[in-house]
Amino acid sequence: MDDVDVNDAAVKEAVQRACVDVGLPLSYRSAVSQMLRTPSSEWPACCGEGCFPCQQSLADATLRTLELLGRSPR
């Protein structure tokens, strides 16, 4: 999502709120920010092995961030 500036204050705030909303520890904000820079078709899928954080949780936080910003994944 090339048009999302992860250094913008509004984006940082949305990432933080999204992490809280989906129950992802704030220490994973950088992983969510990285996913914002990556097309959703390239996001890793959940492997079903019970990892923490689960890739699905990171994807949920990323999608919530985009929702808060009024954007959709590409």
C-alpha cells in the first residue's frame, strides 16, 4: 500500500488503536506497519501451529488500521 505513509502521525495512531482493538500487544506495531507497505496478496497466512503472534492477528490489525484510515487493502 504505497500510498500509506507509516511515518505519518495519523497512521501511527491508527496502527496503535488497531492493535488495541484486536488484542495485539503494542510491541507488534512495527510488524503491522510493515504489512501496510505490502500488498495483502503477499501477507503470510496462518500456519495453524499456534504461533504468537499469529499471522492472522497481524493481518487483522493491519486491516483494522486500513479501516480506521478509510482505506481498503490492495
